[in-house]
Amino acid sequence: MDIVNCKIRELGSHVGEQVTVKGWIHLKRQHGKKLVFLTLRDGTGFTQVVVRSNASGYGELLNAYREAAVRVVGTVTRDERSPYGYEIRAESVDVISPSSPTIEEEYQPDSSPDVLLSKRHLVIRGEKTSAILKYTAKLLKYFREFCEERGLVEVLPPLITRAACEGGATLFPIKYFDEVAYLTQSSQLYLEAALPALGDVYCIQKSFRAEKSRTRRHLTEYTHAEVELTFIDFDDLVSFTEDLIVHIVERTLEEDEPILKTLNVDDLKAPKKPFKRLTYREAVRELKKRGVEIGEGGEIEEAMERMLVDQLGEPLFLTEFPASQKAFYFKRKEGEEEITLSMDLLVPGVGEIIGGGMREDDYETLLTRLKEIKANLDDYKWYLDLRRYGSIPHGGFGLGVERTVEWILKLPHIREACLFPRLINRLTP
């Protein structure tokens, strides 16, 4: 019988067969002089390997350290006592690449956040951290499948831009040959440009915000899943957003029980539509009842968002923010020029994970707004053209992927949801 080369995730299909599996020693436990237990990791999963002293390579294995890369040949058996369900009874173990005893000195589970970030390239090998990163990939899959089912087209907007989408204070300038350019804060403007060519569109891109924030939900570089929709009104936009969130959570519950179990998430439930809504004014009144005063047009900060949503225990829309708090392109409420057709989606434990709204579709109004903020009109000439040639009612939103992962997996800090987080004080590794 041929020996099957397989990944750990495939072991259940090869019970009773001889297999070759390659991976890294995640844990090693020696029992006397004649038995070694390995926890083997290959990126697709973990499994236990039982190595007896008569196995080929046993002597070399005794001197191998955690994180050594190895090749294991053995028979797959089902083992209900194993946390992984299966084990491999090894006939041979070859060390492909050694490790070093210094691996145990690199970091400890209770090391400081700064040490854990400095050693992030090693920390991500852990069972819980790798589960978080795998879930991030799954969430992107669920976002894409929802958009594709709704007929949206994925596009790839530029990350280098001349025109600011949000406020200029949070832009990262870069030298672009003989000019100054910026890392994008959002792909929204380019998504709007794609609407007449492609209809409803979406993108999954990096966005950059030079915010000097040190909160548990802020990154300077984050993954932005953005949507822009044609011929809609505000209620359509809210309903689309609700459907997306319900889809992501339901798909998580269908597919990701092992990840949720690894991370001890045992109370995730799909939210029910319609989500509760509060206008900005209603939210201010609610906060006042709880002893929090907000000045005229003042921002509802993270702690206030959490006060509104945590006790509710389910997603909450804040809507109709003051125009003074929103970018120039937000459409205003009919008859109330100081109010925008905008929405933020708040979730328990995190606060805002989605921000969006309707876009101003009138050329003269948009031109006036750009003049009011003293924008360089040359930078926005192409954007104004979108209102000159076939403007339509449209709107969209951006979802912060890492914040959404933080919410669903109940993580203590957004840095846990990143492969290599970029924070105000962190640029390496």
C-alpha cells in the first residue's frame, strides 16, 4: 500500500492508513526513555504523534526542540481521548530543520503586550492566535460570498491618492516622485466612480488613518471592506447592512465551531432584524439620562458608544449625525440641512464597526461643500464629473474587518486580530 502524503486536516479520511505528514513540533513531552508524545502543527491543524523508541529517528528526536520542522511517517488512528480526534503512531520521524533551546526564552503567555508584539512572528504560531487569523480569512470569505450573491462586482481601487476622502488631519503623506501624495483613508470615492460602469461594487483593501489613538479598537493600518450601491435610499442601505451582519454571524455558526471552541466563544448568536436604531439626538438624550452630557454637536466617543450598546447586548444603529461631524460628501436630510443621512453600526464590546451613509448626488451642492472646506478643486474635478454625467441616488459603507473579528471572537484588543498590527507606537515586525 502506498504511503499517502497528507495535511493534518485530512487525517480523518485516512484512518488505518500509512501517511506522511510534515510540520512543526508544537509541543514535546517525553515519557521515560522509550516514549515521546508530539503535538504536530502544519498550518491546517494540530494532531498528536506517538513516537516509540523503536521508531526510526527516535534518537535524533530526543535532541529536537519545539518548533523544529519534521517529517512523520506513521499510521492514523482514531483517538477519542485526544483533543484533536486522531493521532499518528509514528514509524519514523526525520528532523528537516532543527530549532534551538532559546525558543523557550523568547516569550511567555504572560509576557507584556510590548514583548508579545515584538515577538509576533512567533506568537502567531500559537493555537489561539492562529485560530484568530484563520477566522479573519473566513470572515472575508463570508463578506465576499454575500456581496457576490447580491450581484456586486469586486474592484481594486488605488491605495495612493491625491484627494482626501476623510479629514486631512488623519492622512499619511508620502513622497510620490516630485509630488506629495497620501495613503488612502477609504476607497469610497473610487467605488463611486465605478458605479456607472459596473453597477453595485465592493472592495477589500487596506486603509490608513494617522489617528493618535491608543484605544483597544484603533489601528493605523486596517482592512477595510467597503460597499457602494446604486439607486437606493437610506432604508435600503440600512437593510443591506443588517443582512450582511446576519449572514456573517450565521455562516460563522455554521462553519466555525472548532475555531469558536478553541477561543472559548460559546454564546455567539445571530442578531435579529431589524436592528434597533437611535438618531444622534435620541442617543444624546439617552446618554444625558445616564449622567453623560454632550455639548452642542459634540461627538459620541467610544466609551459613550459602549454605554449605549453593551447593555443592549445586540447591534445598534446610530443615525442622522450632525453635518459638522461628517465628510463633505454625505447627503443631508431633506428640510434639515444640518443633519446627514448617515449611520454607524455599534456592536457590544467594541462600539462602531461600520460607518456609512448616502452620498450627495447634486453637482452644485457638492461643489459648494468642497469650497466650504477649502478643498483644492483640481484634486476633485474627476469626482465632480460623477455628478455632471449621470448622477444617481447612491450610498455605501465601510466595515472594519479587524473590529468585526474583535467583536465576534470577543477579543480583548484589536491587535489580536492582526497578523502584524500597526499602532501609533508599533511599526515592527
